[in-house]
Amino acid sequence: MLAKITSAWVRREVNPNNFEAILGHINKVNYVNPNIKEGKGDLFSWPEYFSLAHCVSQDFHMGQSIVTLFKKCFGELLMQNKNLGEVAELILPERDIYCMITKTW
């Protein structure tokens, strides 16, 4: 599964000089700022100390996109019933998941 992500926030300290070594399976990394990384790769194989973020519709319905995988893995996000402009959060011991609601149904 290859998926383009909107951004991934680093929850724990990561040496920026070692970022490519940690995420060697990602073929492209853009440095947006020191705390936000954008890349292309298998999102769910990233080290667990990376939080995941993605833009979604309010009903989480976007066909065969990465949202389908978010729903399958983290169904609790939909149950939060968030509105346009809000963020559905799932705080787990190993990683945080953030879904920004950017479209209404």
C-alpha cells in the first residue's frame, strides 16, 4: 500500500540528521518545518513514535483512499461526530491519529 500523506507530526524527539535512516522505506521526504514531515510510503509501517494526520470528509467516505484504511484500523474516529474544520483525534499509547475534517457530506 502506497499512500501520500498530508503530514506526520513527530511526537518524540527525532534527530533530523537521521530521519532518512529511520524512514529508509520512504522514497520522498519534504521538510515542511522541523516538526512536520511529508512523504510517500507505507503509512502504517512508519515507526510508532510518529503521529499520523490526514484530511477527510465529515462522513469519512472517500472510496478507496487512505481514509478507508483509517476507518478500518481506527473506526472510533468516525464515532466522534466532528464537524467541518474540527479534528478527530485518537490518542493511543504508541501513536496519535489526527483526521482534519475538510469537507461536509
